[in-house]
Amino acid sequence: MTIKPLIILPDPVLRQVSSPIAQVDDAVRKLSDDMLETMYDAPGIGLAAIQVGIPKQMLVIDLHKEGEEKQPQIFINPEILRSSDERSAYEEGCLSIPDYYAEVERPAKVTVKYVDIAGKEQIVEAEGLLATCLQHEIDHLNGVLFIDYISRLKREMVIKKFTKAKMRA
Ligand code: ZN
């Protein structure tokens, strides 16, 4: 397993739309291992392939609590089938926008269709943190970031801050 470098705001790669994965083969399994390794190293609770520069529809999530065993979850070609009218707010962060957090309101429950790492189609009804995390990561596959949901003024400030940091680096 390899820890891959993370793509950081304002890299335009983050705005790319990812394409579906046609077949779950060794390359896809290797990528999922590398993504999990990269996410655990960061550390984070979710990562989309585009965040390591690969525009493929795959994301990994692990919501295990401290002291519990790891619970890696891999979602290939995820698609939201239904979203609840009920909404919930979480303070979100993103490995591509380090050390910035903002409250985002999203549907509280989502039904998501995806392909698992064995190549089998699955459906999950998610709520709570998993629902938020899935929506955040699926947004990445469409080039959408959580800062797109905050005010324009705040978003421009964040982008400016990261642009300056990049120029210094
Ligand atoms: Zn993110």
C-alpha cells in the first residue's frame, strides 16, 4: 500500500468530474488500498479518488470511533437514489482543504446505490454521519466542494488563503 500525495485547494483537478469504473480489477483494488492508507495517514474519515488525482468514481470512508477496530468502506460508482426532506447540519472539513471547517446543511438521510470491492451492486440507506460523509464524497466525484455551500464571501476568503499559501510553498 502506498500513501499518495493529496490534491489541495485551489488545484483545478478538484473541479474535474470523475468517470465511472467499468470493472473492479486488480488496479481498482490497489487504488482502494492506497486510498485507505492515505486517508488513515492524514488522518481523515473519507476520501474520493480525485483527491489523489485520479478522476474515477470511487470513494472510501471509515467512521470507526477511537479505540474501535477499523471499518473501511469502499464505494464504487456511487449514486444517490433518494434524499430525505429532513435535513441535518454537521461541521465539515476536507483533506483537500486542511484545517478549515464550516457547518453544512444536507439531507439527513440518503439512499445510495454503489458497487462494492467484490464488484457486486449494493444499496445502503444512510443516516447521521454516514449520510453526510457519503454526500460530501459523492460531491467530489462531480467536482463539488463543501465550501460551495457556504457564503460566497467566506468561500472567496478560503480560496484566497489557500492560493496565497500555495504561492509561498
Ligand atoms: Zn472532501
